[in-house]
Amino acid sequence: MNVGIAGAGIIGRLLAWHLLEKGHQVTLFDKDPVDSGSAAAYTAAGMLTPYSEAETAEPRVFDLGIASLPLWPQLIKQLGADVHYRTGGTLVVTHRQDQGEFNRFSTTIHQKLNAMQGQFSLLERTGINELEPELSDHFHQALYMPEEAWLCCCCLMPALGDALMARKVAWHSNTEVTDVCAGEISVKARSGTRSYHFDHVVDCRGMGAKPQMDGLRGVRGELLWVRAPEVNIKRLVRLMHPRYRLYVVPRRDDLYLIGATQIESEDYREITVRSSLELLSAAYSLHSGFAEARIVDAKVNCRPALPDNQPKLFWQEGLLRVNGLFRHGYLMGPALAQESVALLEQGSNYRSSFSGLIDYDNVETVITGAA
């Protein structure tokens, strides 16, 4: 097949990679350069954490996350690039005054993961000390998810871009897509509009597809990059809090990502003072070494979400729309890309094992004005 993909964020790149692996031709269109840009994929923590996300994530998100978890190391090995990918699991902790939040989280996880006992365990202070000694003085309990992992999005996105270019993908970077329809992608050109034709077209533009999708909304997320040489945390840590779920993600060179706010807003402006204070004070309460950390960067973006906060594949002959990844693009990406390839190859005959993932009948109701 000759496939055109509008949008080269994380799902667009993963889909292109899997299509090439199956022997298909791929052409990519994106408004950003190959190795950088404003896509939500660049403003993510890269957490591959289906078990700890099970508290609030719908079953479809959880199942896609579980399916994707073993696919990430395979993909990174194939890329052969220096992508910061780490295993070691997640520690979920709370302060004594917020013990109720931890108890609710723990109860929910036990109920939802009852048949997966080996994937989480309750640790007391001694167990915390064995994994993260610098946290054991402050926390007396933790829930540990040993199979979870994380990766650096700022490493992975360029690595995928370089790998796709090396395999001779036709890549129209710095190109604004104006319309996507069955078998056709239209872009802005000097002379007006230029159209390209394909056997199949995939719309992976995320928020860029909003003019053509009813119900798609942006959810604002903010995170901070800090350099903290006085902190030595090796695992991903989540801190239970009455208002939000703080996470601290270790990177190279004493860098840590601190997030994340989740605000029902499509405001792309700079991070607010309120969010900065909340994130930094929570990080300091986790480890006093963050007091002397240097703020390296602050990131803001809006993640594409459908009304139920779940991903969806909208299918019609010649056109596939992949959207609604919300804040779980990296968590679900590889499995979602594989499902998309299977759907492109088999069409309406394909039946996904992920319940409710594919909409075969209502694609036209998604298009603005057709509902």
C-alpha cells in the first residue's frame, strides 16, 4: 500500500515505522521540522506505567498499555540509537496527612489488578530503603510496580525521525496540512493548495485535527525540568496528593522531570505561577534536595482528548483517523500503531481484541457539519 500520514507526532512516527516493517510505502506530512517541534509528544514524561495508571484509566487504555510495555524495548533495540530508556518500576508514596489518598489508590489498584498480584506490592519502610534509600526517612509505606518503565521523549522522537529518513520515507516537514479526506491530503502551497493522493490516508494530527472532529478537546498539561545534584532517585516516583498526582521522573545528568498538572483548558501560554509553586513545593516535600535544584525548563502543551478520554480509530475506506490519545500517547503508542496497521491492511474485516477501539460505522458523524 501507498499510505499518506498527516501528523508526525509519536503515533504518526510509530505507525510509519510499523508500515515500513510490513513493506508498505509511507509519506509523512507535518508542520514541524523532523527533529523538533511543538507536538504534544515533545512535552511528555514518557512514562510507560499501565499498572499505576489503572487507578483512573479506562480498561481500553490499560489493555493497550499492557500490550505496549514489552514492545518498547524491542523497538528501541531496532532503532539502534542512544535513547534513554529505563526500567526499575514505580514507587507510589504519600505523606501521613494524605494517607487517605494512598489508601484509596491502593484499594483501587488491588481491585482492578486482583489477577495480577505479581505486578504490584506494598512496601514498608525497610522495603523502600532497599529501593530508594533517600526516601525511606520520609515515607513509611509505598506501593511498588516493578515492571513499569520510562523513556526520554526528546531522545526518542529524533531517533525515530532519523530512522524513518534513513529508510527513505518521503517526509514533507514544515508543511501545513489543510485538509484530510479519503485517499487525499491537502497542504498549503505557495500557489494556494496542493493535494497528494494515496491508497489510504491516516490522520494523526492530534489537536490539529480539531476543525474536522466534533468533540475533540485539548487538556492542558505543564511540567518542569530541574537539575538536582543533591537528589539521587533512580526510579519513577508518584506522590499521592488530594488535588493531583505528582510524578518525578529521573533523567541523565541529575535532571528530573516534575509534573503534572491536568487542566481543562486549551491555553498554550507559559506555565502559571500557581502550577509552578504547587509542583515545586510538592517535589520539595518529596525530597529536600530539590530546594537547591535549578529550573532548566518549563513545558506546556495541550493533549488531544475525546469526550470519554479514550483513544479511538475511526475507519472508512481510504481514511483512518487516530485520535484521543489524551495523556497516554507513549503508554499506548506501539500497540495502537500495530492495531492501525492491521486495520489498514484488512479494512472493515478486521476485528480488534481491544473492545470499543475501532469505530466502523460513525466516522461521518465525527466530521464537523455531518453530525
